[in-house]
Amino acid sequence: MDPDAVAKAFVEHYYSTFDTNRVSLANLYQDNSMLTFEGQKIQGTQNIVAKLTSLPFQRCKHVITTVDCQPSAPTGGGMVVFVSGNLQLADEQHALKFSQMFHLMPTPQGSFYVLNDIFRLNYA
Amino acid sequence: MDPDAVAKAFVEHYYSTFDTNRVSLANLYQDNSMLTFEGQKIQGTQNIVAKLTSLPFQRCKHVITTVDCQPSAPTGGGMVVFVSGNLQLADEQHALKFSQMFHLMPTPQGSFYVLNDIFRLNYA
């Protein structure tokens, strides 16, 4: 299993879900998951999804520019994923640049969940 | 020990070392450390320092805009640190925006080393 391919597939799934059915992001977090969104710290699936679904824009589209990944330990199967891209809001003319990192951990079912998630807009 | 204070101190030390004595960054990596620099993957202290000291600019200054951190596991003492900032090159009028993530792991001596390091410029 190529880690770069896994990371890219995860990232595409994550933002596609974010842009079309944000509440379903709940499937990608667990109760020990942490999100830091523009400096605000949030923990647990329910709180994270509440935050993401209450952002002050309903329609948006993430366009990925780069995806980098590395294994997060010699063993254990986790990986860190670093994304840069553009966030296009429905009501805004200009896209916002963002960077985001995920620390993905394997699940017993053979997929991954987000343990760490840090999001920042890159103001021009 | 406040994790945010530790992360901030690490980040200030890292960029201060980068800007004044780049070769000393060797002290912050180990042989299992990974760096992805603008998409190029490099492993091990020696290779990482060789990369960082051979960048096509000798004098630079990192100005930190944001530092976010989270514990990278319930136990173990690791932390993920996410930085955004500006990179001012000596010969360039405009600063470059960058984002970088570190996954820090504790050492037996009570400090931290960089296990994962991913760097990206954010082109405007």
C-alpha cells in the first residue's frame, strides 16, 4: 500500500465530504480526535462536527494544491498528512489559501481516522 | 509543562538556529527523522542538514505568524506543531509565506527531536 496514494485518497475523500455533506465528516473522527481551527481547540467527534457544520459559510469548494505525507512512527501505521490549497466560498469572488495537517491513525477495520487536525487560513 | 509553551519555545529555537547557524539544526534531528521540503523527501540527520544548508539562499529570517500544537497520542509525550509565517530572504524585497509542520518526540534527556518535518511555501 503506497502511503502517498493512501494520503491522497484520504484527502480527496475528506474535502469532497466537507464540500457536499459536511455532517458525514463524523465518520472520520473519534472521541479522542482533536481539531485546532484557526487557533480554536476542539475535541471529540461531536464537538468537531458541530464546529465544522456551524462555520459561517454553507457552500464551499476545496481545491487541493499539494499533499505531502510521512509515516508518523516506525511502527503503528499512523501517518502525518500536510495539505495546501484554496478554499472557494460560494459568495466570495476570491479563493482563500489554506494549509491543514492531519495525523491519521489506522482503525481495526483497515481504514484511518483523524487523531490530529490543524487548520489555518493563509492570509495574503 | 504547558504544551503550547513548549511548542512555541521549540519553534523559536528552531527558526533562530535556522537563521543564524543552520548546521546546528543537526541537534534537533535523529537518524529516523524525515523531512519533506517542497515535495522532496529526505531522511536522516545528515541528509536533512545537507539539504537545509544547501538551499539557494544563505541569509534569511523566519517571522512566525501562528503556532498551533496538539499531543500526537494519548501517551508517549509526542506533539504535532503547525507553524505559519513569513520567510524573508536577504536578497528579496518581498517575504515568502510558508507553512510547516513538525512531529516532535521526547528524548530520554527530557527535550524533543523532530521525527516528522514537512515544509511548503505558500505561493501567492
